[in-house]
Amino acid sequence: MIPLTGITVKKLLMERKELGMSDSIGSKEFATKFGCRQAKVTEWCRKGMIPGANQDSPGSPWHIPKDAVPPITEKRGRISR
């Protein structure tokens, strides 16, 4: 087995993403998928309301799991938009 270096791992992950095999989506795609605003999705991510959402560093795009769903509000029991 060949040991993987940081550069090799990064290259493999980039190739995987280019092939559409990423296991996460961005806030814009999430917003489109569920019919809500991108700003609201970003707010949910910042507040920790979407489990598994993360950023590489502050100010970078959010990575949201493909199987994540929008949070339900207690006020009306539905997606807040």
C-alpha cells in the first residue's frame, strides 16, 4: 500500500468533487433544493441548525451533507423561509 501524503489526499478529494461524487452541497444548492433563500441557509449553518454543516475556515463556503434537511420551526411546525 502506498502511504498518502497531504497533497495526494487533497488531489484525490478534488478529483472526486470534479466527478460529482462529493457527499456535500453548498448553501445555494441547498436553498434551491428546498425553495428557501441562500441567506437563510447560511444563517441556519452559522447557528448550528443543520447537523453536519461545516466550513473550512470563517468566510469560506459551507459544506452541507446531501441528506440534510431544513430545520423545522417551533412556531408553525414547518420550514422557516
